[in-house]
Amino acid sequence: MTLRCVRLVSFVLACWFCRPAFALPSFAALRAAYVESDAVLLARDGRPLSSRRIEMTQRRLPWTTIEDVSPTLLRALLASEDRNFYAHSGVDWGAAAASAWRNLWVTKTRGASTLSMQLVGLLDEFDSLERGEATRHGRRSVAQKLSQAAGALWLEQRWRKDQILEAYLNLAGFRGELVGVAAMSRGLFGKWPDGLDERESALAAALLRAPGAAPPAVAARACGVLQAMAQLQRGVAADCAGLDALARLALAGGLRDPVGGWLGTERSPNLAAHLAQKLLTRAGERRRSTLDADLQRFASAALQGQLRAIARQNAEDGALLVIDNASGEVLAWVGSSGSLSDAREVDGVSALRQAGSTLKPFLYALAFERRDLTAASLIDDSSLALSTSNGLYVPQDYSPEYRGWVSARLALGGSLNVPAVRTLVRVGADAFRDRLHAFGFASLTEDGDYYGFSLALGSADVSLLMLANAYRTLANGGSWTPLRVLREQSRAPLPCAGGGCRGVFDGAPHRAAPAAPVFIVADILADRAARVGTFGLESWLATPYWSAAKTGTSKDMRDNWCVGFSPRHTVAVWVGNAAGEAMRDVSGVSGAAPVWREVMDYLERGRRPEAGVANTPPPGVVRQPIRFAPPEKIREAPRQEWFLAGTAMSVVQLAEATALSHIAYPGQGTIIALDPDIPPARQRIALQLSGAAGAGWQWRIDGQRVGAAARSAHWLPRPGHHRLALADAQGREIEAVSFEVRALRGKTGKMAKR
């Protein structure tokens, strides 16, 4: 019987007994179904930024073409596994017969499976893995061998030889979790497959027979591969010296690529690991983000450089965000300081932290909108003690020196605390909390009374994401829209929805505040002269181009911030410690501001000055010259000032500084106990006014007038619940509080207040 007849009979028998073998894919279908174990985050231009390991059972890198494999490795593979690969049609009948004879009369030896037959087995395992089934290992039965033979003959009829080699090299398991030639080459030798030399190729080929073998056994088999290669080359001697040492080093990980992620043909730069963690969920996926790769790299380096400079001041963590004002696309997302941090996995962009003074611009914008203040209104920067249901609240400025009467422009520009608290008292904590919600601070889940007067100084927890988009809203004239981090528009999943991401990437566009008061606030934040009293003429915030910026420092210097915008971009920076430890002598202007300035300079370099919504006056604002009187008490030079239409003035008099006058005592919810040892007719409660009283202002208790509203007035108390109101000359209420008077029994000492 001729050899052709033998092949035909074998083929027919295999077809009869092993029909499932013919459910094999085409080469194109296999390429399409192949999925690497990592997912990759791409920059807006398609360059890789970061990778994330998704499939944990196998380590598979991107598909490697035959052209990207070292010819030496191909020779080692053929010498070790299938010397007659290019001569047979899927089954090496001579080798199969010799193997059968040896197994029958001598001992059990390795079979004569060709690379094509082995590939059929690998395709079967690959298909099982794709379906989530357990793969089958160990010696195969006669039926399985026949199935492999039939499948190999089928493959050889439909696939080219180079396609068979390419598929085999990508599906073969080499060592542990390393599957495929790329993962093996990077994982064992720290290089790509096209760079493998003869000795490395021999070790790789030796691993195919026994992936779990000990290094000496692998080295011995590799020496055999080198000898087989030498026989094929005729006259070339095999040199096995040093193979054992190389095998031990490679298998122990001593040559492994030190970079954790592998992206296509590049090392993983790991530039946006935190965003990759949020966006990448499926093995093999490649998602194109809105990030700018060059900007991301620069911003990360700038943050690390500043943190190294202040490391001795106990600052090791930071985060940074850059947003395109018009589109809302995130251009840079730096979640941590990387290797400088002991908590590099914590994403500082979405973590919730105390906001410090960065919330003040939104407070003043609300006061301007309500016409409680103008940018020229005078506010008393002096000691203040506010009565609350929990006791006295005594805010203090960053500087121990008070400045007396200052305009709202200088109060905001210089980030003075007491004027901000006085402004919040007039505006109301509930109204301010609602306005912050409109600007996207969804982390403020309680009502205004929960936060109290300290809300003016940023006692609430916010994220850098929320803060950056809120300032972008200021840059856009009060118009809020969600942020974007993916280039694709339709059904793009949110990178995160809760915590510090809450409401940032979803929600309908809306107007958070009118454009006119927002413009005035932005003008103040861009005013170098308004900052001079606190920051000096030259600071990190004083840019040679138009920009508006605000710093903030939380209690005990645990966090500091710098957030600001140009007509095109918003940049937000946080510096602190992920564990919440306090820094030493690090404020927003010395910690975060240098990074903000460096990144903003990078964005604006080479650009011509341009106009945007933030620095273009909208309808409803007017500008006119003003002066302050008397000049010996108000030490502010005449200037041009912006006003909402209808609120303009040319002379600002100290006598008219009543805008923020409010009820200082009793405070909302105060409980006052009468002293039983003092005759009731001789007891009085001091009704105290913070600030100057307007002409004709009066006190009213329970609807009854009790006297003119002066800095301090006295009222004969009576037990019960009462409502105290401050009214103007026309009887309209300016402010009201509720309090309680209790009559105590027995000797209690002096009047108790709580």
C-alpha cells in the first residue's frame, strides 16, 4: 500500500471517529478571538498611557506576528519539536511509526506530534478557556491522537505554514502563567521576541516540553536543542557553557522586565494608572481617553519635583487635574506622586478632602448676585465670636493681624477668613450649601446647619474632581456641564459614580449662577493688586497672561490646594498626605501653587493672549471709578470697579458699611437660663448687633418692637420660646433667629448660657 493510501485511510478513520476535530477556526478567526490578558488605556492620539491586568489565570501579551520573532527562535523550535515541519502535510508518518515502535518494544517515550498536531491541541484548550471551561492536560488517548492528526491534516489544507508557526508561538504555554512567545520573552528575558539570541531561544524551546521543569533540567534540554541546531547547520559545534546559570537567572526572574505593564511594542509608561483602574474592565480592550500624553507626563514630573522639594516638611502625596474649559475633556489626571508615596494606590483626584478657602469664590458670587455685597462693599475684618447652639464659633485669619475695614475685593483676593464668615452669616448656610450643590459639589449631602459658619472656610469634604469642574464653571460664566474622559461619545461608561466622582461625569448641563456676578469674582481672582496684602506682588499666582486662581489650606495644614483657570484651561492641584498627616509650614501658595503655575505655563507657552467667557464682561455689569471715605480709616486707593447694573457707586462711605451687619447675640438655637437669685425685673439680655446699624433699624421680639437696633440693646426676658428679628426702617426683616429662655429652680449661680 502506498504512502498516499496510508494517509488517506488514516484521514478517513480520523474523520469517522473524531468528527469534532473539524470545528477548528480559520486563522483570521483565531486572530480575532485572541485576547491579551491586559487592558490598555490610550491617550487622545492613540499612544499607550497605562495598562491593567484583567485576566489573572494566564499572562498573554498582544499577538506577535511571525516577522517579529527571532529567526534563531524559529530554528530552535523546529529543531526541538518538528524537524520535518516543511516536508509533511500535518502528520509526520515516519516519525509516528518510529515512535510507536519504541513505545511498543522499548519504553514509553515522547510521541511524534508535529507542530500542526500540537496546535490542534492548543486550539482546543484555547476554545475551552474562551468558553470558561477547564482545559485538558496530560497524555492524550489514541482517539485524541487521531483527532489531533485529523485536525492537523485539516489545518494544513487551509492554513499556510507560517500561519501555523505564528499561531503556535502565540498559544503555547512556556512557564507558569506565561502563554505565548511575547509573554515568555518579556517575562523571562526582559526583551521582545525579535531580540532573542541562540542560547535564549534554546531555553525557550526546551520549556515547551516541560514548562515546570527545574532549571538544571531545562538547561540540559536546552543543550540538546543547541546540539540539534548544530546538526542541522552541519559543521557548527554546540556551545552549552553557561546555560545552567542563564536558566537559573531567567527562571528566577532575574532578567524580567522591571516595568509592570506591557503595551503592544512599548514599555508601559504607567502614566495614568488611577484612571486606567477606573476605566478598564475587560481583558484585551483598548480605550482611547481624552488625556494628552505629553501633558500627562509633564504634569506628573512637575508634581513629583515639587514634592521632592518639600519632602522635609512632611509632604509626600499630591494629585493634579487639567480640564479643557470648552469641551470638559480631562487632559491630565495624575492621581498620586507615584514612587514618592507610601499610598500610591490612593487616587487623590477622587479622594474627599477638606476644601479650605477654595470655596470662598462661590460664596462671594452668591452675595454679589443677591446684592448683599458689591466688590466695593466694606467688610469688617476684626475679631468675631458667633453664638451657635454648640457654643461660640471664633474664626481667625491665616495672619494673626486683622485689617479692619476692607472691601470685598480685597477680602476675597487676600483670602481673609473673618470677612468670609461675616458674608456667610448674611447669605445663610443653607443658601450657600444649595449654591455649592449647583456648582457640582455633590459630596455636601447635609443641610447648611450641619456645616455651620465654618462652611465659609471650607470645612466640608470635596474632591479635586468636583473642585476643578466648579472652577471650570466659573471660567465658563456660571454654566455647568459634566466632564469627559473618553473620546467615544455614545454609551461611554462613567469612570466612577460615587464618592469624589459623584455627579461629576453625569447630570444635565445647567446654569449654576448668573454670568454677571461670576465675572466679577473671576476678575477678583485674577487681580494681582487684590492679592498683594496676603501674597505680595510677586507670587506663584501672578502669571504674565490672564489667569484667575485661588489657594486653600485645610485645618492643621493637612491639605493644600491651588485651583485656577485661563480662558482655555482649568488646572487643579492638591498637595498633602494620603494618610491625613499634617504638613509643616506648607500652605496652598507654597505647596500646590508652584505646581499649578508650572503646568499653567506649559499650557500657555507660545499662545497669544486670548479672550474667554471668564475675562469678557457679560451684559449686566458696569465699570466705574470709585474712592473710599474717610481715607484715614479706609486705606484703599481709588480704582476702577465692576458692579452689577443698579448697584454702582462712586464713593464708598464707612458710614454706609451695614451690608453685613447681623444678629450677633442671641444666636440661632441659643438657650438662656434665668438666675433665680436675681430679681426678674433686674435681669436683662443683651441684644447684640455685629457691625453698624442702618438708619431706622429696630429690634423686634415675637413681632413687637423692643427698641432701636444699636450695637447693643437690652431686653427684659421672660421664659419661653422667642423669635428675635432685625428690621429696617420700613419694617422689613433683615434677619431673624429663634431662642429659648428658661427659668431655673433653686440656687444655680450666675446666668447659664449654652
